[in-house]
Amino acid sequence: MASPSAGVKKCVTLPKSDHVPARYDGPCREEVLALRREYLTPALLTYYKEPLNIVEGHMQYLWDDTGRQYLDAFAGIVTVSVGHCHPKITERIREQVGKLCHTTTIYLHPNIGQYGKLLADHFPADSGLTCTYFTNSGSEANDMAILMSRLHTGNFEVISLRNGYHGGLQSSMGLTAHGTWKYPVPHSFGVKHAMPGYCYRCPLGLTYPACDMKCATGFEEMIAYETPGQVAAFIGEPIQGVGGVIDPPPEYFKIVYDIVRKHGGLCIADEVQTGFGRTGHHFWGFENWGVTPDMVTMAKGIGNGAALAACTTRKEIAEPLTQRIHFNTFGGNPVSMIQGLTTLQIIDDEGIQQNALKIGTRIKEGLLELQQKHQLIGEVRGKGLMLGIELVKDRAGKEPATAETVEIFERAKGKGLLIGKGGLYGNVLRIKPPMCLNADDADFLIASLDEAFSDVPKK
Ligand SMILES: Cc1ncc(COP(=O)(O)O)c(C=O)c1O
């Protein structure tokens, strides 16, 4: 029998980019850090014991102030979809900034309508999802979706999922049910939290499929007891991102959507992390589960790094928002619109979704091989280029290996590989690179993680 790791390629040398970074003569890491410490909120989060001073990016690579190249396998939390400073996007932004950088939608401009149409063309044909409100952040898009669902249904209560993340405004923190990401928010935000389909750590202590999908069918009882006749909406990430790349059993969302709709609520898919081809087989995360939402919220990868987000819904759901003036100063400005439009064209023209599937599959296979070799790996999850590795101290007890996760995360950086981490216990390594990654990058990623796992002292 072949050794479990026979397929892991020994490619620990970072593929060299043909891009030559400009000579950097700005402040060094220590100076930048000192400025941040003195003048910025202490609440700013930095990755790594010795935070990186990233000064240039090109496609899937980043460079620090010393000129060291890294493979970006986290894309600043999935914000960059088609590659850092993709030349076509950079060119069109330059052109637009040189012409008009106006901020408001009170005058007409072609970019917003053209982009709205192209976005609508990317939703399933019979979905009616054609009507978009552009914002600047995913939190705002979710706030907008909740507002519209309340206006449309006349109901107030919203159901979101435990372990989910929906943003940093007080309204989206109300939706968020992930302890370390939540500050106290008033109950008036009217949110109830239901069970996610997190089989590895089933919140009900059951095992799939013998569980009969109680996490999903439980919505019926929850609504009957807690919010009868008052549900405005259900919001859920098709794959929970910050929560640790949690993909539920295939039937989960269908059961939940049916129950919520039976009780008069709308269904919102938060596609901030899963949209735009990232999950590989499908353009939208929700398509993996055979459901069609009433509203879709998007951000991050939508604009390849722009402060751009959106909420798309059906016309009749958007209509009640005309009752008062609702206005977003920067939402839909010509610069972010051209950035979103060009990103979407590149996704179509350069086979980005197909690449997410191809390279994502290669990485996932490599991770599954690593799982056979390294006891710390409890589970490998995810789809396309949205992958997660949950680390446990022992596979039977599943005690979260949080300290080891940090060790591997740091050691990967030492090898030139930037990844993310998350999960309720901080024990999930997250892989969400720009979707232009190639096979050599994938092999480097697996080989570097293999080494990092091997290097971690056994505790
Ligand atoms: C699923 C999801 N929704 C919403 C948000 C909030 O987006 P933003 O930080 O742009 O407000 C995030 C951010 O990480 C997210 O992952």
C-alpha cells in the first residue's frame, strides 16, 4: 500500500512571480506599527506575532517592505477575487478616476445601470433577482436586506444561525452569533438564532444522517414557540466563513427555506464570502444547495478589493423602500461600479469559476492526504477555493487544537504562505485565495502546510 502522503508533492519553493515589485522606500514595519499603536484604535486586529507590512500585490502574490514574496491564500479575507491589482481593473479605475469621482446617485451615470444589468444576468433566469441596491460594505448590505424584508412582510423578527457572521454594524452584529465577534446589542434588533448544519460538532449531539436533520426541521418548533406569524426573514451564509468553513448537509437549506416561507418570511443568502464562483461548481453558494433565495447580499470579492457591496432582490420586495428617502452617499459611485463591472467581466472572460473548481479540487485532495498523515487534522471541509481544516488535539474527543492552529498559521507564514484562521474556537485554518491560483501554487500550499504540520511540536 502506498504511504498516505505519497501524493503530497515536495514543492516547498514558492513559485516566483514574473512581476517585479517597485523599489519600496516607505516606512519600515516597525515604524508603521508604531504609528498604528500611537494613532489608531487599539481595536484594530493584526495577524501574526510580527505583523506583516504588505506594500505591493500582483495577482495571487504579495510583497512585504523587505521585498519578500508571499503566496496569498487568504486574499485579505476573500476580498480579492481575480487577483491583486489585476491590470485590466487597474487600468479602468485609473481611467474613471481621471474622469469622474463623484459620489452620489442623485444624477445619472451609465456605470451603475450597466453593472446592475450584468449582475442581474448572473442570477438564475427565473429567480426574479434583478433589482440591486449598492452599498459600501457587507454589513450595510445585510442591514439593507433586513430593512427591506421587514418593510415587505410587515413582520419584524429575523432568524439567523449560530456560528454565523454578518458584519460589524449593530444590526449585523445582532445577526451574528459568534461569541468572539459580538458586542452587546439591544434585543430590539429582533433576531433569534437557530442551529446551523455543523455536523462535525453537531449542536444537538446527533450524527448525520440518523439525525433526521433536526437542526433544520427544528425551525418549525422555534418559529411556532418564539415568533409565530412574525417572521420577516431568515439569513444564512451558504457556507459559514468566519465560523470555520461550515458546509451543511445538502438538504439543510431546502428544509429551512421551506419552513421560513411557510411562515411568511423571506430567505436571504449572505454571499459575501461564497459568491462570484468561489465554490467552484456554481457561481453562487446557494446553488450548491438547490435553493433560490429572495434576497442575496454580496461584498468582498464582488469588487476585487473595492469598498463595494450590494443587496439584490426582486422588484416587489424592493418597492416598499420608496416610502421614505433612503440614501447611501458612496453606494453606486462610478469608480466602485467600474471596479465591480470589470471584476465580473474578468470572472466570465478568464474562466475564474472553472479555475476555482480545478485548483480547489487539487488543494482539497492534497488536504485530505495531509489528514491521513497528521493526527491534528480533524476535518477538511469546503468547496472550490473556500476550504477549511479543523484542528483537534485528539480525533475521538475533538478537543479544539487552538494553540497548534496558531503555530501552523505562523509557520506557514515563515514559509511564504499566508492563510487565515477562524471557527468558534479559533481552531480552523481557512484557505480562500484569489481565484487565479495555479497548480504550482496549490502544490506549494500543500507542501508548506505538510512541513508546518510536521514542524509543530507534539503536545
Ligand atoms: C459572511 C459575511 N457577511 C458580512 C460580512 C461583513 O462585511 P463587511 O466587513 O464588508 O461589512 C462579512 C465580513 O467578513 C462576512 O464574512
